[in-house]
Amino acid sequence: MKIKPPLQLLALILLSCAVISIAGMIAKHTVCQAAGQFQDQPAITIPFLLLQDNTVLYAAHDEETSDQETNLTVQLPVYLLASLTTVMENEQPETITPHPVEESYFDDALFIGDSRTEGMAIYGRLGKADYFASSGMTVFNVLTKETQDINFSTTDLPSLLDSKQYGKIYIMLGINELGYAMESIMQKYENILKDIVSAQPNAKIILCANIYVTKEKSAAVSWLSWENINRLNNNIAALADNKTIFYLDANELFCDDSGYMDPAKTGDGVHPYATGYQEWAGWLQGHGI
């Protein structure tokens, strides 16, 4: 004998009620008991009584249509609120407070970069730091290009990273590559960062913002636009976790109120004068991580 549709529906409802009741009983003696939440009503209602403690959410109306606020009450258990608070706190990026350091702080540092970092090695060298830098250095050739420093003979970066342990590694790369798609630049940047972290797991990695160029230079070379460099710097900053990877922006040293490099600080619109590198070194000494 076939069961008629109305009877099938009734059977389904009864089965659902039974399942919910069983779930309610389990919750009552586990979750609710742990939270100190009990009630004398049938077990079928227990799952809904988990919403016990009041939290008020405010939904503001458009000021043009109404100047009143509607209070929407949503109840959450104390233990659940505590869990959510912990999760939200964990999601917040940690903050760092750069601090002044002695020049010897940089004795175990490595600076990686292009011609600007090369200028730092010449005019603003800090302590006994190593400088793996040369004109035209990019994220696309930094792992294969060879260069030298007063502290080491001609070598490539992987070999240098294998030769000694660094305490801090400063990286400033990206501006020479801005003629390429940002996605490809950042993909390569991230891959290099992973390689460096893998080779030097105990080193602090400091990602340095690229210095902006002058307004005149930006107008003359479209891919050196302020917007393009700013986008690059924002993408680089997003890679910092403020635990082992940090971000430093020294543009305050070189830029005027317009956000471009101050023409008084450069001869070619891109590279600081020698005194600028010395100021930069002093700035870094005031921003130890």
C-alpha cells in the first residue's frame, strides 16, 4: 500500500522534530552545560536558546529619509562572543614601533636593491652591512645577476645567502620593473621573498618602500607615475606580517607636500644626492626593527 503525499509530509515533519529534539538534548548536556545555559522547556527549543546574551547592532537609515536609528537586537552567548572577539583580535595586524639603534645594529644586515641601494652602499653605508645591489637590479634578475661589495667578491644572491647568516635583510626592488604588469611583478616579488625566507629563516626581513620620483620625471615617464609607484608600495606593504617580515617607508625624507620627490633633493629626478643617502642612513638608524 502506497503512502499518500499528505502522510509522507506528516512523517517527514515528525522525523525532523525527532532529529531536532535529539540534537537539543545533546546540546543541553554538552554545549549549554559548558556555557551554564539551562532551561526547563522541551529539548526541541534548546538550540534556539543558545542565543541568550544581548548584543545590539545599529542599522542607521539614510539621513535624508530618516534621522532615527533602528535597534536590531541579536543575542549571542558569552562564550561565543569571547571566541569571536579572540578571532577578530587575531585578525588585526600587529603593530611595530621602530626605535633608534646603534650603527653596529647593521653589522649583520644585508641590503638588496637597485641603483638607489647601490648609492646607499657608496654614500650612506651602515656599520659592516653587506650590499647586494647594482643598477638595473629587478625582481626578474636578482636571483641570477652577479655583483660584488667591499665585503664580498663577485657572487650571486643565492650563493651569498648560503655563505653566512644575516640578522636583518632589507629589500628595495620594484621600480625598474614598473613597465611590466603589476601582477607579474608581485608574483615574482613574492617568490623571491619566499626564497630569501627559506634561505635565512632566522633573519628579520624589512621590505622598503620604493622612493617616489619628481613630478617632472613622472610626467616624462608614464610608468613612473605617482599612482603606479604608490600601487607598487601598497602591494609590497601587504606582504608584511609585522612578525618576521616588516615594512618601512622612508619617503618622508625625500618627498614634498605634493607626494613627489623634492627636486631640491635630486639631480636626475630619481636618485637622491649623496647627502640624501646620508640622511637616509640616519633615518634607518632611527628606525630599527
